[in-house]
Amino acid sequence: METDRDDGRSPSQLRPLSCSRNVLHRAHGSASWSQGDTKVLAAVYGPKAGTKKNENPEKACVEVIWKPKRGQID
């Protein structure tokens, strides 16, 4: 027997999904994606000149900042 979840969805129902592109004005490219309370924002800035000695311009650098909805940042 199937029972509803705490948010009222049945076990076979997905959380609401949405996505958008070009959401940030200063980025060269950006996108947002959300499904229920899970939200992701991605942005691309560059290309720009390397700032570190021996930095390889053929490689990319990815910075990830994770912030939980509640509690402290790990």
C-alpha cells in the first residue's frame, strides 16, 4: 500500500523541478536549478589571465561554495 510522504507527494511523485540560464548579470554564463528545497547556482567567469606562478592556462579552476539551509557550514 502506498502512503503519502510528509509533503503530500506519493512515493512515485517527484519534487517540483525548475531551471533557468543567464541568471547572473556579471558572469559570462550562469544557470540555476532547483528541485524542492535543493537549489544549485553555477556561474562561469573568464577567461582571465593566470595570477599564480607556473599556472597552466590550459586548465580550469573550480571553486565550490556549499551552504546548508540549516546549521553550520562544513
